[in-house]
Amino acid sequence: MLDILIQNGSIIDGTGKKAYIGDIGVSGGKITFHTDKESAAHIINASGKIVCPGFIDFHSHGDMVLGQDFAKLCKVSQGITTEIAGQCGSSMFPVRPEKLDLYQTLLSVGTATYPDDMPNWTTFARYLEYAKQVPLAANIKFLVGHGSLRLAVMGYACRKPTKEELEQMKTLLRECMENGALGMSSGLIYTPSAYAETEELIELAKVVAEYDGLYATHMRNESYDVVNSVKEAIEIGRQSGVRVSISHHKVCGKPNWGLSQETLKLVEDAIAEGIRITLDQYPYTASMTHLNACIPPWYFTEGIPAMAEKLKDPDIRKKLKAEIAH
């Protein structure tokens, strides 16, 4: 006897086959397609409805609101049962307690509340202990944010890391990969990720490649310089051997429309070369980020609160307005 029998649904099974009418059984938490009209404790008539596997939200910041009721509801109500979090260079780990205020301003685009346990998330293993105690409505896999790694070691320093600092970032990243992180993400329009040069990202990506992990990148530019940004992502994959995913690929600004023909050809050529690269894309024409992304990164070298303080100066606002415009 089945636990659940879903009858007469239009089944899309995820294999690429066309939709077909059929029944699905659930027994002991397992799905079976061969029900043969078995009896069931609970029968659902899905006539006129689509039955399909849960969707994967491949670009999520769900780690910032992990376990909160609205976060769970907004996913499962769309049929999302798996999300890949820690995107765009920002993750909730690894934390350095003495820099907690800097972490919280970095993460403020995605949340307004921070768990009391956050100062203890000095490693990914410790963060997972917290995550396993939180009620979840979907599966979740984590990327470690490059910005969080850099913040842990260098704060908002706008320079190359020393050899010792790079090794510290590698050590933190390796701990994350050893404990099951999917890979590393970068947010190269956001500070402090924006301060990293390509060489730094290649060296860190080599660590990720050791575990066949993923490098997911919010590129340096998604408008007038998007072509060079795609080239950088490809070069990181070429030199490190890491799998690359270009996040939410787009071309912003009407004067730049059409550049996607060039960027997509670059990706296709890279695949033909043997580089493992893919991209994802929004299913809509809007996008969202925090307003301070419009401000040049050299204003953030002391962190976001210090930058906000500078904005009180009329002369700095005037100078900033000119820099944003040009």
C-alpha cells in the first residue's frame, strides 16, 4: 500500500521527455512511477495540473536568511526544493569575530538580522553545525564567498595580498572545501572582492579545482566592459582548471545591447577548447543590488560605515557624482 498516490497529473519527469498523463506513488519517502492503481493512504487528484521534480534555484542568497519563515515560504511556494547559496562573493562564513561589524555591513544587502551564534562561525564546519539545527524547507548547498575570505584576512585593504595573506585565504578556503562546500563565488563589482586582481582569483580557484569544485562569478562588469569580464572568467578557468559558472549573465544598458552575441561565442569557444564553463540567466528583465554598488570601490577602503560618513561632506558628494557619471 502506498503512502500517497498522485493520479492523472501531467508528468514532466526531468528526463527531457514530453509531458504525459500518469500516476505517481510515494512510499517510505521514495517516488515510484509504476503504481498500477495501487491503494494508498492518501490520494491526490492532479487532473489538469503539472507534476514535476522540484526546481533548483542555482543562484541564491538564502544562506543570509537561513531558516526564517518568509525565506522558506518564498522558495517552496515556487516549487523550489534545492538552492545554491553563498553567491556573489558573500557568504556567512568564515567569520573573524573582531571584524563582525564589517561582515554585517557586507551582508546587509540580504538580511537585516544576524543570529547570535554568528561570531562562532570561524570555519565552515562550525557554520554547518548551526545550519543543521535550523528548520529548512528545501535542500541547500553552500559556496564560500571570496569577499568573505578576503575580509577575514585583509579587511577592506585595496591592494594585492601578501604571500602570507594569500596562503591564509587558501587555508580558510581549503577547510571549506574539505567540509563539503560546493566551491567559491566572487562578486567583482562589490568590495572587497573588487580589489582582487585576476592572479589572486586564479590561485584561489586552484584550491577549488583540487576538489572539482565550482567557481561562480558575478563578473567585474555587466555593461560596457562585459566582453573583457567574460574573458577574465574564462582565463581563470583556463589557468586553474576549475569549473566556471558565470552568474546571472546579462548586458546592461541599451548602448551595449548586442554584445551578448560576442560573449556567448566566447563561452562556446571556451567549451570547444575544453574549459568547463557555463552560465545562468534571470528569467526576467529586472535585476537588483544595493545602491552603493554605484559608488567607486576606492571609497570603501575603511568599510561601508566609513564611506557613509564621507557622504556627509558636500565636496565629496560633488566629486562622487562626477565619478559616477563618467
